[in-house]
Amino acid sequence: MPAVLRAALFLVVAACMPAGAVERTIFLTFDDGPLNGTANVLYVLEAEQVPAAMFMVGQHVLASPERGALLKRVKSLPLLTLGNHSFSHANNRYERFYADTEAVVADMLKANTVLGLSAPPPIPARLPGRDVFRLRYMSRDDFGLSLEEAQREQVDFEFVAASGFHLYGWDFEWVHDDSGKPVQSVERLIDEIGHLFAAGRTVGKNKLILLMHDEMFQDVFQGKEKLTALVAGLRGKGYVFGHIADYDTKTSP
């Protein structure tokens, strides 16, 4: 759709909104790429012209030239934000990983090198396996951790943040099974998101960070269809899509 027509359509929709309507923003985030589903994700995001954050893993970039090319493509798309999701993804041994603070910081910095993330800091990042926020105006630990784990790992979160990172957790996840297939239907996911907003159960007021994983969309046809349907469904409910850099504002709790 031409930019002029897109702008005109936005004005028509805005004029039809009831006075005092609250704008609710969805921040789409994708973890663990580049993987087999990454190309489908990028196809849909570019076609639909929606912003998103791609939190990528250094080891996955180095796995093949094709994976490296996907990293370059992310960097070439202006609506996308490249984020650091560690070099090793903790090798999926999270307790062992977070037992060594210096190693955690070194792993994140190594990923910066692979991903080409250097300036300007702070760099958007998501810690592997941890729903943690360390931003300018807000800080939150992972509520899924036990008190003992949270106390033990808090030093890791602080040192990573102090090493030049803004850490983004998430409000809700489109869950996938062991094979990588999405668990909730698109309709159910959108309904669940609506309930979270209605109950005020998001970290930022009227903002929701949605966590997804690239591998969920690896099916050549269904992967694209599901993600396209999600974008269309959220738009149909009146949600807008935000850039992750705009998430952390003084209006957030």
C-alpha cells in the first residue's frame, strides 16, 4: 500500500475511535535466531511493515553462511531492531550459566562481537532463560525464579546491565511445543492478550511485550500464515505495534 494511502487510512481509523480511547501497544519480539524459521519471520514483518525486535544468538549466526546472511538481512530492514540474546544461550543449562557472573558478562560481550553490536550503548538484550528487565526507568527480576535463585542471580543481571545493555523481559509468550509448533491458536492468543490488558497485568502501562521464537515459524506455508494472521488480528483489535526502543519511557510504571 502506498505511503499516502496508508497515512490516509490511519487518519480515518483514528477519527472513528471513541474519544478517550486508550492506545495499547504491542512489542513483537523473536528469540533464538537465526534459525530455520527466521526467513519466514522476516518475510512477514517486511510485507506487513511492522516493527519488531530480533534477539539473536551468536552461535547460531556462526552455524552457517546462510545464518550469517539472515543476520545481515535483519540489519538491512529499518523497522527491525537487532538485540543480543547471548553467544551460547547458556547451552540451555541456566543454573550452571548464572553461577559464574564473569562468564555471563563475557558471553554477552562475545555475542556483541559476532552480531556486530557496538555503538551506541546501551545495547538491547535479553538474557537466555530469564524474564528480566533492566532499563532506564524500570527494573524487574524474573518472577518465575525462587527467592534463593533470584538472590543468587541478581548480581549477574546487574553486572550485565552495567556492561552496556538494556535488558528486556516479556509480558506474555506465544508458547511452542517440543517440535517448535505454536501451542495456542492465533485467536486464543489474541484473546489472552486482551485479558491481560483488561486486567492491567502488563509490566508497562498499556504496553505488552510478546515473546515468540523464530523456530515456531519454520513451516514454509503455515509459518507465514500464522504470523500474518497474528499481525492482522492484533490490528483488527485496534492495537498498534511499537519499536522496542520506545518501550522504556517515564510513563511506564
